[in-house]
Amino acid sequence: MVNNNNVLLDGHHRLKGCSETKIKEVPVLVLSFNDKLYEKLFICESASKRRNLDDYSKYELALKTEKILKEIANKNRLANLKQFQNNSNSDSNCQSPTRSFERVGDVAEEAAKSAGLSPATYKRARTILEKGTDEKKCNLKLGNSSVNKEYNIIRRKEKREELIKEAQNFEPHLQSNKFRLILDDFITASTEIADNSVDLILTDPP
């Protein structure tokens, strides 16, 4: 499959096989797209249908697909809005614009479906691809870790950072100068407390 400019869109392995076996003529299907975004979408969806595609590659394809779907949706919204504004100038009784983008619903769910993934699994994998370290992503790609494990690590870290930020913004009102309130992670804050300097340390773990 090629586009109007004879750029190969799908069938790379078949073309390679024909080249290696000296086959000079092969049937070609020319595909035409009104928008380059739909051509990119076709490439991603075709790639997701390949046999023996590992899970990590599915995650990456789903992420690419979601980004393309978002671009298409945004482009269609702008086109609808422009059409609505033009109609409003000529007809005061015209209706509000309809959605021309046929993929109704959450684009993340559409992307997950295209890659053969459940929405929940994809959304967790997307978090890892966008926020995980290179080491975490490498472990996931090699099969040394799982989506749930790495996702939970990221969420715990985010939750910890949120709690610390909330604590730092808190303004305590103590009735006595005999007490000192430390709003921080105890692992790091405890290093500032001298040994045998207090009678009691009270912590409030989450």
C-alpha cells in the first residue's frame, strides 16, 4: 500500500520478501487521504495489527494514535466552529455545529481499542511512557516489570509530593513555644533533629 506520492504505508515485509526473491512486479494499492493526519492514523492502525507485536510496542502505538486522534478532533472542532460562525452571519436561525469527527467518545479508549488493549491498561501504560524514567520504561519493555507495578510506583511518588506540598502550604497556630511542628517527609526531616534533643516525636503517616 502506497500513497499518491508512492510512499510505502504498509507491506514493508512483503516488499522485502519480493525484493529478496527477485520478484520484479507486485500488485500495489494506492491510497488517497484528504488529510495527512488520516494517513498517519492509517499507518498506526496498520502497525497495530501486526502479528507477534509485543505489549510495549502496543503501548507506544496507542500513544501515537491518541495524539493523532486529538489533532483530528481539534481540527474538526475548529472547522465546525468556523462553519457555524459563517452560517450565523447569514442565518440567525441556524443550529449549533455538529461534530464531524466520527470517533465519538474518549480518544484514549479509541486508541486503546485500536492497539488491542483495555482502556485501563493503556491509560496506566501511558502514565509510565509520559512520566516514567528511562530505566522504568526499559524494565517494562524487557518484561522485567509490569504496568501495574510501575504505575503504582509513579502514583505513590506523586501522592507523596502532593502531601509534602500541602504540608508546606499549611500555616500552624501553636499556643505554646514549647512545641515545634515539622511539616515534611519524616525520612528527610528527621535528619535535622539532633539526637536526644526531644522527649516525643509524633508522626501522622498517610
